[in-house]
Amino acid sequence: MKSLTLFLPAPYRVGCIDDHQLVSIAIGSMLALHDEIRFVGSAGSIDGLLATGPLPDLVILDLRLGDGTSPLTNVHRLHALGAAVLIFTSGESPFLLRLVARSNVLGIIRKSAPETEFVDAVRRAAQGKTVMSTDWASAVDSDPDLDMANLTPQEKRVLEKYASGTAAKSVAYELGISPNTVEEFLKRIRVKYALVGRHSTTKVDLYQRAIEDGYLPLPGQ
């Protein structure tokens, strides 16, 4: 009789870029308790992390590094290399928080967050999901340069439903319009956000935009 082989999904590969070794050790210890996450190492810079091996699926990135690199430059570089980014910060710089809040990071988590909240944020980000937090919302709300896309009422309705997880066909059914019309609305919405410099290529991006502009509530609210 042949034995049955159980195929389990590969764990999400997570790395950390932080100047402080104790922080990296603590992160590794916390994540080691969760089988679905594999902590692959840490370094004080992107180049340092690359030297340890292949870039992980998700990088937990400290907002301020000792090498003086811009957090926005680091986010763009990590994305270009194929890694998702979760910002890890003590929140000492509102300016830097606003800067990265406008980029395509998956979330912002404070170093003072409880362990369960931190691990849940890492798990969600590793799955490609947005980690919306009060820090992110506050950074966006206080950003004078975050221009609104000025969506029409129907565009807002489409965005609210689609960005909250509803499939395009279901959005069409609920609003009494055709699926093609929904796709046209989504194209217009993306164009409007692009015109004000706000990246909205993916469904996750649209979810972020909907949260930022108040069309959807923060998770749990």
C-alpha cells in the first residue's frame, strides 16, 4: 500500500533590515514560533541582506537606517528586486511616516506593538495583504500633499465594493450594471489616482486608496 504524502504550502520567507541586532534577534525569536513563516535573516542594509542569500518574500524595513539611505529609495529598490515591504518604526519622524505612507508598502507597524499584533501584521503582509494601522491612517490624514482623486458617486460605490474584496461580477450585480461597465469604472478610477500621483495598479493598491480617502473604514472599525 502506497503511503500518502501530505503537501504543505511552503512557509513565507521573511527578512529584516534594522541597525539594531537585538531587534532582529527578537523578531527572529517571535517568528520562529510560527510554522507558516520562516525568518531567513537580518542585516543593517539592503546590500547586507542580499549578501545573506536570496531576497525573502517580505522585508521588515526599519524606517531610519544608519547608512543614511532614504526609506522611500529603500522601498522602491526592494520592490524592484521583487520583495514586499512592511515598515517597522518607533514613529519618531512624522515626515518619514508620511513619505512611506504614500508609497506601495503593505503597512506600517510600530516597534512598541504587542507580539500578537506584530506577528499578525507580518503574516498578512507576507500573504500580500494590506496591514492598515492607525499610524498609517494618521500619516495619510496629516499629509498636505495627498491629493484627492475626486471620484464621482458611482465611482466611489464601485471602489468601495471592489476594494473591500467583492469580485467585479458581484459588484456589477449589486449595482445593477454590466461587468464591462464595472471594468470601465475601475479603469477611470485608476487613471484619476494616477493623475494625482497615487499608484493604484493592483486591487491591494485600490484598497489602500479607499482607506486613505475614507471610502472604507479601518479594519476592525
